[in-house]
Amino acid sequence: MGLEILDASQRTENPLAVEDAVLAFGRSLAIPQGTPGHQLLAFAGVIDPDDIATMSQMIAQDCESRGTEAPG
């Protein structure tokens, strides 16, 4: 069983299916994804430090503004 959505009858008739789905999801979170850092070293120093500072400030501002919004 993968991470497919379980309908109400599957949740009540087969609680082990729900447990299996939750365990599979949890295991998928533990699998490293992305590019290993040593492969990114070739890009070190390519972006101007001032540009990095500007991007960091904009990200921080956006994160702060999104933290105050109601979900939905």
C-alpha cells in the first residue's frame, strides 16, 4: 500500500491499512532527497554577497508576513 488516500470505510474496516499508510509516509520522510553538498561546491562564490544578503532579507520578511496569516 502506498500513500494513497484512504476513504472512511477503509479507515474503519481496516485500521492496519491506515497504520501501514502512516508508516510508509514516515519512512518516505527519512529518505534523503536533493543534491549532496559536495556536488554544489562548484557554485560556491558565484552569487555576489550583496545579492545573497538581499535574498536573505526578502525571505525573512516573507516568512514573517506569512507567519501572521490564518491558514486557508
